[in-house]
Amino acid sequence: MPNILIIEDEARMRRLLELDLGEAGFQTFSTPDAETALTILAKEHVDLVLTDLKLPGMSGLEFMQAAKRAHLALPIIVMTAYGSIETAVEAMKAGAADYVLKPFSLAEIRMVVEKELNTRRLREENRDLREALGQRYDYPNVAARSAKMQEVLALVERVALTHSTVLLGGESGVGKDLIARLIHQRSSRASGPFIKINSTAIPENLLESELFGYEKGAFTGAASTKPGKFELADKGTLFLDEIGDVPPPTQVKLLRVLQEREFERLGGTRTIKVDVRLVAATNLDLRAALEQGTFREDLYYRLNVVPIDVPPLREHKEDVPDLVNIFLARHGKDSGRPLTGISPGALGKLAAFHWPGNVRELENIIERACALAAGPTLEAADIHLDTPRSAGLQPGTSAFLPEGKTLDQWEDEIIREAYRRSNGNKSQAARLLGLSRNALRYRLEKIGIPDEPE
């Protein structure tokens, strides 16, 4: 509970305040004079000061001035007699947070103290939030000019310092691998191994042995003992990509590792303990998998300790120029001739595309352009975008959907635009779209906009 310093020269009043605030759960220090109060402030942590203005020796006003000179930024509530309101106003001008007039009730004092402590807490939270929003996170080979990617990096900074399991969500190609590596690099495990395994790239019957290893003779072809990825990642980070595709039998063993930090190799009896931080990733809706019974609920909650959703590239297109520069530097040197940059026309063409394949698709496009470019600068003609032909349309026929967009993506974009134009008024947005309010609420929830009261 907060610590309160009481400065009151009348012993009976000082004792009443101590008892009442103590019963309310506060820790209290008390003194009859301001000089001793300054000594207490220098030694103890104090959250709020309750002081009389008329004190022996140094007055309450002089105490406030001394506290200000010492850079002691904490709320001060002054107590003064009814006939000294002018002095109380002077105290407010000098920086007092509030004042109470004598005689007062103990309930009034308690109310004013709680109000000022809550105000201070809110101010500190707002300050911390402003500092967090104002902080720019800048890492090599990471494009994060946009607010959405800055939010992702802010979460990375916070979670990296913990040992919590992280679940990365997002469409295929958004860069979940890169975010997982950042979490490892910014953590206390950075000097340890970073081991990656993609569950979809390994046959289902081999995934368990890849994760947990096997003993010699565990199955046909097991000519020697082999450690699994969990053992190799000891004292480091294991990145398990596409966690939603892990088969149910392996999910059971994975849950045990997360709960107890131990397992046995396939065909073995010796229990192996490991110290591994797990970062999992998926492009599936695991909540839907829970309803379908294909993913264990207890494993989901073990994984979903700190969820981080990486946005699709179409939602942070302001990062496209920086991503292009990163990929140009990476693949330009392999083109056999110097590439000096990209033209505004080519950059505009890239910025206008919807990027269904996200950052991975952008890198492939830039790598292809670097290989085929005729000159030292990438021009619009060098950018060959993959635009899938709409099913059922004859060659030369205009598609119904904008270039590069699926029907679901286009619908989500229309709903977001209607919500923006109506300034968050769901009834108005529903009228714009010709939907019922309940139908709109369902679609808003599907695209991640919470159903908050208007």
C-alpha cells in the first residue's frame, strides 16, 4: 500500500490520522515538524504528504518550497484552519495538490488522500504510455516505420526480458520468423542457441522424434542415439513454426514439456530436463481448431501466454519503401552488376499492390527484379507482380475484385472503411453497409475490432 507522511504538531490529531489511515491499509510516517519530515523524505519512500500549514519552526509553505528545491515530486495535501483559506490558496499556487479545512472528518481526509493517489497513478500510467508510444524501435534489417509494426516491436521489447512462452499469429509470409529471432536476440538467452523447426515440413510420424530425439534401436533405422530439438535448444529458444499442424499425440508430449520442463526420448526411459523458452507461430485460427477438436485446449492456454499478432503487409504499406531497400541491398549484390536504387514509378507500383503473400512475396518480387533488371535502377517495367487470374473469367475480361485481393480481404476492407467513416458508430456503419447491427458486430469481431459500448 502507499506510504503517507503526516506532518502535524498537535499530538492528538497526528495520532488520529495515523490510526485512521492505518486502518484504511496505508503505511504511515509521522512527525510534528517540517525539518524532521525532510529527513524522512530523504531516507524513506513516500507516496503522499499530509501537512499542516501552521507548524513550529519551518511552516508548511516553507516545507513545500524546500521539497520542490529537492526535486521531490509527490502530491502534498495541506490542512489549514477555516479562517486561513487565503493561505490554502497560496499553498495550491505553490504546488499543493489539494487542501482540507479544519475541522474536518476523518472520512473526508481519507477520501481526499485516495483521490490524489489515484490521480497520481493515472498520471504516471499516461506518462509511461506516452513514453512507450514516443519510443521508436529501430533494428537492423527490420522495417518498422508504421505504428502497427512499432506496436509489435514494443511487445517484443517487453516480452523478451521475461521467460514467458510467446504465440505469434499472422498470415503466411508476414515475418513471424524474424519476430521470433528478435525475441531471442533481445532476451537473456541471446548467447544460447536459437533452434527452428517447422512442423509442416516434417512428416507427421517423424515430428515427435525430431522434437524429442530417440534412442538407438527405438525404430527401424535408428542406428544411433539422436538428441531432439528441445535438447539442442537447452538454455536458448526453440521456435516451433506452424504449431497448429502438430498432431494430437505430439501435442500431449509438448504440453508436458511446457508444464514440467522434462521429457523422454522416443524409445528411452531416462527423463531429460531442459531449460528452453518456446516461441510458437501459426497462421491458423487456433480457437476454431479448439472448437473442431483438432487442438488441445490445455495446450492452447499454455502457448497463448503472450500473444503477438503480426499484421499483414497491406495494413502497414508505409513500410514498403524500407522493406524494398533491405531486399535491394540483400539481392542486388547477386545480380552481377551494381544496382543503385529503385525509381519512384516502380516504388509506386509496389505500394499500390495488395500483397496477398505479404513480406515474403515482396522479397521474391524484388529478388526477381534484381535478376532481370536491364539498368542500374529498378524501373516499373522490371517489377512483375503475381496477379492470379480470377476463376471463371475469360482472358481479357476485367476481374470483379481489385488486383491482388481476395473476396474476404475486400470485404474486410469495406467494413473497416464504413466503420471509419461512421467514427465508430456501429448503427451508422451498419446502415452504410445495408447490414443488421448484429451482422456488423459479428464481422467487426472477425477482423479484430472489439465490441465496445458506443
